[in-house]
Amino acid sequence: MTTGLKDLAAALVAGIAALAASWGNGKVISKTIESIARQPESAGNLRATMFIGVGLIEAVPILAIVIAFLILFM
């Protein structure tokens, strides 16, 4: 594969992963805020669960960057 196509593929992988992760984080955080507004007494549990979910979502772009590097340097 030519260098230009590898660069394009790596950029697409990283860009789409970043877009998907930001959308996912936005959904998780907005739903957590809605839930806290409805039941303020459960804010602690919801916040802890939200942080776990956001951490798992953030693993996706990290793996995508690894794949992008594999595309670039293989």
C-alpha cells in the first residue's frame, strides 16, 4: 500500500474513533445528569457508574490509535 493511503487510513481510524468516543461520552454524561436531576439521592452511585462507563468508552480511541500506528508502520 502506498504511503498516502496508509496516512489516510490511519487518519480515518483515529478520527472516527474520536468522534464515536465523544458522542458516547456525551450520551453517558447527559443521561447521568438527567438521572441525577430525577433522583438526587442516588447521585453518588450514578456518578461512580458514569466514571466507569466513561473510562470504558475512552478505551476505544486508545485502541484505535494503536490500530492506526499498526497501519502506519506495518
